[in-house]
Amino acid sequence: MQILSERVRELLEKMRPDQSYEVADLRALMPGAGTDTLREMMHELWVNRQVERVGDVAWRRQRSV
């Protein structure tokens, strides 16, 4: 597991556990972040097992085992 980047840690701290977040929700949490940036951030969180996919277009903060 890698150390999370500062911006990604900031996003993770804003996310509530077990709540689904679509792109519009993530944009509200991280104003100014583009779609590609958000995709990279969520990928980093997913690789580090901090989020899980929910359906086709959403994410949920839930630490994976």
C-alpha cells in the first residue's frame, strides 16, 4: 500500500463512511478538480483500499479488508 497524496487525503477526510458519491458529489467536495483528476484520485483511493465501487458510476468510502 502506498502513502496517499495530500489532495487525496483531503478528499478522503471529507467523505463520509458508507455514503455513495457520484462525480457531481466529488466535484462538490473538491471544487476545481476536473474529471480526470477526480478519476486519478479515486483510483489512488481504490488501489489503497480506501473506497469501493458502487454500481457503474459511484464510489463509497469503505476500508477494504
